[in-house]
Amino acid sequence: MIKPFPNLIYKKKDRNLSSSKSNVKQEENVKSKPLIIFGFIISLTSIFLLLFTINNKFG
């Protein structure tokens, strides 16, 4: 049997879970910003090196 509104029955559990989920999302956000910046720098560097290599070989 499928319960149509299981979240209405377990409101106290959902409140505890939602607060812990927000903490996890904040931690992920803090960790992901430096990774995004680092990845962006590596991407730009690799594009520059690719263009530099093409220019030296064929230009």
C-alpha cells in the first residue's frame, strides 16, 4: 500500500532532516567554490597552451 502523504505524518523527522540537509549544502558550497575557481584556472591554462602549441607548430 502506498501512503499518499507520508511527509504529513513525519513532520518532526522532516524538520530535523531539513536542518541537517541545509548544513550539508552549506559545507558543499564552501568546498565547491575553490574547486570551481581552480578548475577554471586549469581550463584557461590548457586552452592557452593549446593555442600556443598550434601557433608554434603551424603559424
